[in-house]
Amino acid sequence: MARELTVGQLAARAGVAVSALHFYESKGLIRSNRTLGNQRRYAGDVLRRVSIIRIAQELGISLAEVGAAFEQLPKDRSPSREDWELMSSRWAEKLDARIALLQRLRNGLADCIGCGCLSIDRCSLLNWNDRQAAEGPGPRRLIAGP
């Protein structure tokens, strides 16, 4: 049987608080086995899953999306490279869209700041007289792009 990690060992190796591991487990993102003394023990592949959770959170991927992706991974064995690639490829389109949005925002802000006077009449994000209200709620110009 492969070496299992205690909750403290997993927390230290993953760089998260023990409470985060308990939270991830309560959400079904990771799972543990219990010893006869009712202590949690985690299989080695859980460290990989926690790492993916942390990276996903940094990328703005919700825990619900992580959970949906993890549902596609095998439960009875450590995920293979192909398993991880399939899971992560499902996020690529969303991340590409987020990157494009951030680039438009960055470029729009640079244009405004680059004018030298911060003139609001030249701001590409400005919505004069609320003309975009008919297009729907939210920051329509930024989301729709140029």
C-alpha cells in the first residue's frame, strides 16, 4: 500500500491550512481514509489534487468548476498525464477568454492614462449619457471588446 499523509503532512506539503483541506473535503474535492482512531489519512494523489485546486483558484476558476473537472478523473487510481491533460484542456477556452478580456482592459487603461491628462472624454470605457443601457446590464463595452 502506498504511503498515506496525515492532514498536517498534506497541509505542509501543499502549502495550505488544515482548515482548507477540511473545506475541500467537505466540498467533495478531495477525500481521505480514516484510521481506526478516526484520524484522516490522504493518498499521495490528493497532494496533486490540492495543487490543482490552488492553481485553479489563482486562475479564477471556481471550486464548482474544479469539482466538475475532478468528477471526470478516476477515483480508484492516481490520475495519469492524459487524465490531467484532458481535465485542464477543458479550462483552456475560458482562460483564453479571460486573457483577452484582461488584455482589452489593460490596453484601454493604458490609452486613458497615456493621453497625459486623464481626460474622461477620451476614455474607451466611458458610456456617455448611458447609451449602452439598451444593450444590457454590466460593463458592456469592456466585455464586448472594441
